[in-house]
Amino acid sequence: MSHLRPYSGGWHSACEGKKGRVDRSAPQTQTPIQVMISSAITLFLIGLIAVALGFGGVGSLALNIGWVLLGIGVLLAIIHAVSGRRTV
């Protein structure tokens, strides 16, 4: 492994400072509203797959939880948009 050198700029330096590049040094975090809506969509997909495979009870439960989470998420998103406050 002597041929591996620590990062010295190399060909990666060509990407630094270009417009349109994503800075991957800081992790992207989601707001609680985004987490809730993505969880609702995930539960919708689980419910639809479960119903398609014949697991009606599990599918309907997942769909109902998804509807509740989606409703709460949309309600919180509307309240957040109306209040006009920005999160840090």
C-alpha cells in the first residue's frame, strides 16, 4: 500500500471552486416537516405493496398511518409558511 498517498490536491483540485458543484463536506439535514412527509410517502409505498401482495391488514394500517403523517406534515408546512419565520 505504499503507492497510496494522502490527498494532495491532485485531480480533485480541478473541481474546487466551480459553480454548480455540491459541497459534500457538510451533511445535508432535513427539517422535521420533510422527515414527516418522507415517512408518510414511505408508509404509502409499504401499504400499497402489502395490499398488492395480499396482506390487507398490514397494508391498510400502513396506509392509514401514512395519511395521518401526511396530514400533520402538510398542516405543519402550512403553519410554517404562514408564520414566515426561518429555521436555523
